[in-house]
Amino acid sequence: MSTAAPKIGNSPQSYGAVAKTLHWLTALLILTAIPLGVIANDMGYDTSQALALKAWLFSLHKTVGVAAFFVALLRILWAATQPKPALLHPDRRLESFAAETVHWALYASLVIVPLSGWLHHAATSGFAPIWWPFGQTLPFVPVNEGVAHFFGAWHWLFTKVLIAALALHIAGALKHHFIDKDATLARMLPGLTLAGDTTAAHPRAPMKAALAFWVLLLAAGSVLGLSSDAERQAASPQLQAEPSGWTVKDGRLAITALQLGSEVEGQFEEWNAAINFDPDLPSDVKGDVTVQIAIPSLKLGSVTSDALKPEFFAAEEFPTATFTAEITEADGENSYLADGVLSLKGVEQPLALPFTLVIDGDTAQMEAKTVIDRRDFGIGTASYNDESTVAYESNVTVTLTAVRSE
């Protein structure tokens, strides 16, 4: 065994300087990202200051994770172009098979874990951005709660695999160093360490075993993501449609909140509207509307689960919100006003909803915008009584297409 300055590339008996640098840089990033994620996930956020710190830690976790993804890719690409130092104990077939399988599983984990986290982030809006200048979205990844939940399940499962593979990898290295007293660990330390029989080739069976293992994991993660999303959607109450003069065929009830200076966009997936309207009525009142909203159907980016908790919408205790209003003409062409009462989280408050309406035969196109102050309904007032983390006002937009009922 000899020690000297390592060469740039690998040899059959040693790792080169590039491989060692990428190895230890990957280790540093992963061993930083994992505890950051655990701490941030377990941290409470019952005050504005706690929420700001939680978001900061998650941003750091995500940024380190993206860096680890690119370093891991670079490491794998470099390894693919280099000879791999020979096995030190090729005669220990079972041990060598286990070590090589764990090594390949670890390689895959180093790519899939940060990538799944990045995909989850890209499919959400708001809260804890990645600290870099290239934006928060990814091509071909829609900002969609279902997609985010799917990749979130992947990230949760594969992180456990990464931790297990990493623990086995470290345990194996320490076993070789302190019990076997061979050069397995020394070959990856600074300096040049030569060891191994250059004729001892690495078998392909461990790579195939690790590949089969990951195929099963990807399938399990997909099932977990899809089933969890279905269970979450099933929690919404069943809304009873009321007969009316117009039937909504398509529509969107969207909400945009401001959290930590970033817009978080979402929508209520389940709602209905009973609309009676005739612009030719001689009175000032042209009709009325009753809207029912299933609060648990809210999808609000990465803060969906928090928004449904008792501090905010209290979806379990108050699963339905209702808006009832009379419709009158307003100033401006095709302009109207739905002036009524919004019942939300057990509180009733007056709400004026200005909208534009264009009727073509038996089809009507409607667009509306308004602003709701969360303090009026006791949303987030106990712990978030200023705007440093969550703004008081949220924008609400409604677009729908309705047809005249027969």
C-alpha cells in the first residue's frame, strides 16, 4: 500500500481526485439535507416567527437537495467513464454481492430522492422557494395538487430508502476499516492508496438486483401517491344541487393568498351554484344566487393541509361555506353585482361580488373578482395576527359557463 498525491482519474487499484471530491461533496450535501428536512418537517409553526423559520429551513433543505441532485448526476456520469477499483475480497461472494447491491441502490437514491422532492416543489405554489435564479417550476410539470401529492409520496418513501442505504454503506465502510483493517475506506480518503487485485472484476448481478428493487419501489411509491390523493379527495362533503334557472357546466372558484411575500394560488374543487337570473326583469333585482362550497376540496399549493386546519378554514368542523345574494345591475356594460352574505367558518359577513356577464342565446359567460379579509372570519387570527407571514386579504376569482335550464 502506498500513499501519494492521487491522480485525476481512477485506476483498477485506486480512486482518483475527481471521484473522491464528488464522493465527499455528495456526502456533505446529503448529510446536510436530511437533518434539515427532518427538523423543518417536525418544527411547529404556531406563531408568525416560527412559520418564517420553518419556511427558511425548508428553503435551505430544498436548495441543498437540488445541489445534491446535480452533484450526484455529475458523480455518476464521471464514474461511468472511469474504471472502478477492483473488489478487495472477491472470494467473499455473499458480502461482495450485498455491498455492491447497496452501492447501486445508493446511487439511484442520490438521484431519485432529490429529484422527487424537486418535482413535488415544482407542482406546488408558494412557501419555501428554492434559492436560485432559475424559477420554481419545471417543464412538463403542471402546478397541480394531485401531481404534487403523487411526487410527495415518492419523496417520503424514497427518503427512507436513501437513509437505509446510506446507513448500510457507512456501516460497511467502518467494518472494513476497523474489523477487516483493509483499504476499502482508505481508498476514498485523501492521498493515493493502492490496493486490490486488478483482475477482480465487479459482477453485474448486484446492479440487476438493485434495478429490480427500484422498479418495485417506484411502483409502490406510485400506488401510495395515487391512493393517498384519492383518500384526501373522498373527505369532501356531498353538496346537494338545488334546482335553478341556470345550470353551471364549467367553472373555477380560485383563491390567491400571500404568504411570506409569495403568492399561493389554489382553488376549491367542489362547489355548486343555484342561479336564477333574467336581465329583462323590470325591477332592480334581476335574480338571486346560492353558492355552496366544499371546504375540504380546497387545493392551495404546498399549504393545503395547513389551510384546512382549525387555525384557518377548520374544514372538519365547518366543511361547507355558503354565499347567498341578490343580483342587481351595476355601472358599466354587462356589469352586475351579487350583494349578499358569505357564511364561512361559522361566521356570517356581508360580501359584494361584482361580475361581468355575457349572454349568447342560452349560454352565459361570467367572470367575478373580489377580496376577502381573513380577519372577518377568524381565519389565522389567533397565531398570525399580523401580515409578516400571511396577508390579511386574499383575492377570490370566479369564472363559469352556465346554460339556461329547460
